[in-house]
Amino acid sequence: MWCNIRMHELIGQVESNFSQTRNTVIFSGWVPKHMSSRLEEVIRTACAGQCVIEWIDSSQMPRQEVPVAVQQIPVLSPFQKMVDNYHIPEYGTINPTIFVTITYLAMFGLMFGDAGQGLVIMLIGLFKLWKYKKNGEASAQGKMISVNLSRLFVFLGAASIITGILFGSYFGYPLIKPLWFDYHGAIMGSHDSQVVARDVYWVLGVTIKFGIIVISLGLILNWINLARKKDWMRLFLDKNGIVGGWIFAVGTYGAFSFVKSGYKSFPEGLFFPIAIAVPVCALLLKVPLYHVLQRKNHAGERKTIGALIMDSVMEWVVDVLEIFSGFLANTLSFMRVAGLGIAHVSLMVAFMNMAELAGGGIFGVLIMIVGNALVIALEGLSAGIQSLRLNYYEFFSKYYTGKGFAYHPVALHP
């Protein structure tokens, strides 16, 4: 009965997109390339061969008119949902889901590194998935913790367990020697000299380096996307193009040299100033070259020399300010990863001190249980939001246009 109703609904939807005369029907639509031969076979069978079929490859159509059939990876559905919530990837560009998965989990783990609390989050996710599987996914409709969120809990719990072991943190207690960084010791001023990291400044440096890697990855993805679109102008002369990437790389080199000198001097010699000055000056060519290309394609209006100079200088000033202030702000923004990690440990140390002041026993246990529950709920939510923010504003802003629209086929089942 359901199939019969659904078929009539779909037939009405299809017919509304047909143009027809008394004897002829014409229609057009999109289909993934690997399904085209099967579709042609079905159409010819349905109309007993009395048809004309013309295929147009997507490469012959304007990119903005081609729908995107996003390749779903079921196990990564929570992260695909994050990407889709931002916007659909533009046709022909890289789907960032796999990169979002890695960066999101890494950032969450660094902010919420506790093996015990991570285990609780994972068990909540596994329990909800088991419950939805038992009762059917339809039972998740309207629930605060959906199927996708349950899957995300499993991932986040696993990330917290791994970093919790690296930090030596188990329900707020340093029960086992850390493998990498003694967060508790750094906060309390009694760090383990045998671990790699020694103080909070070290982990702040790690998060800045992590931010540089994420931003660099975003720039590289942008270059690949622009090369695919054959947008050579923006590939070379854009703040997120090769010129902007070169300035970011040289600026990073200069910043590390400045820190290494004890905040006294930048790199010596002519390389550093020349490496900054040449690409900055090259940005002045963007507006004139773009105008020449437009005129060559008979697009846009002709501008006077004075107007071109004015536009070039104004856009150059904006680009230079955005490159230097933007990249600096984006990089330093990753310090929040260390900040929330420090806040997480500080809260647990505070609850430990409260439990000791209560004299231990049943009251001390209750304080630690309530403390862990509050930290899991509040710090977990905060770490999840900040991980998403860093992906959206620091990572996506470098390469993700989000100008695509989803391919929705007419089908009995999704």
C-alpha cells in the first residue's frame, strides 16, 4: 500500500517536470555517470525504442548548475552532517569530511583528555545506538540524542580515551604515569621530568603548531580545488592562493625565529624581507590582470587608468591587512585548544581538593561523582562547540566555498 501511494506521488512529481504535446514528451535530468547506461536501457525498454536520448557530460555545463551527489561514508555520517550543515561542497571540489573527522577528533581529544570520562561518553553513545537498533531508528525521531549524535559520542569517547592515556588522566586522577604530557603535574607545579612535555607553555606551543598544520592543509586543499576549476588567477594571486600561502609560510618562519632568539630579533640577511616584500607587491597586479581577462572575454565594463589604479590600491590594502591580521588571528585562535585543556584539568583538580576538604569518605566520593558529571556535560559540550568553531572559521574559510546544491534523485527509496 505504501509503495503504491509513493509511486503515484513520484509519478506526479516526474510529470510536473515534463513538457509534452499530444504525441511527444520531452524531459531532462541528472544522473550519476556510472548509472547512465542502465537508465538509457530502461528508458528504451519503457518506450519500445521510440525515443531520442542525448547525453551531456557535466564538464560541458556551467559548474554552478551541476548538482553534487556526495559520496556518503556511513561510518563517518556524523562528520558528513557537520559539513552538510555548513553547506554542500561545490561540484568538482574535495569533500572535506575525512579531514574534518581527523581535525575535529584531534582537537576534542586535546581539550577533553580523560580516559575515564571518555569511556563514559563512549558507553552513552553505544547504549543509545543499541537502543535505537533494537527499537528501530524511527524511535530516535524527536530525541535529544539522535542516531548521528550517538555515533559521534562513540568517536569522541575514543578520542578522549586515547588522549587521556597520553595525559595520564582517569576520572580526574593521575592514576597511571602519562605517556606524553603530565597535565596534572604542569597545573600543580610538580611535573614529571621524564615525560616529553614539561609545562603549559609547551602545550600552548603544540596547539599553535597544530593550528599551522590545519591552516596549511586548508590552503593546499584550496589550491587543488582552484586548479580543478582552472581558476588560475585566484590560484596565484589570492589571499588564500599561492601568494597568500607563501606569505603565511615566510611569516611562520620569521615568528619561530623571533621566539627562538628570545623575542629579540627576526632572521638576519635579505631573504626574510625580500620573501615578504615580493609577494606583497605582486598582489598589486591582481585587479589589472583580472580586468584584462574580463575585457578579453568581453565581460565587465572598461575602466580608466585612474579607476584601475584606485581599485588596485584599495583591494591591495584590504588583502594585505587580511593576510597579516587574518592568518595571525587564525593561528593564535588554536590556543583555545590548550586553554580548554588547562581549564578541564583545573576543574578536576578543584573537585579533588573539595573532596579532600570534605574528609574523603562518602562525601568525597559524591563530590567526585558530581564533579565528573558536571565536567562531562559542560566541558564536553564546550570542547565539542570549540572544535566545530575551529573547523568552520579557521579551516573551512581557507578553501571551502560551499556553493554546491545536493543531487536529489527521484526514487522509491532515498
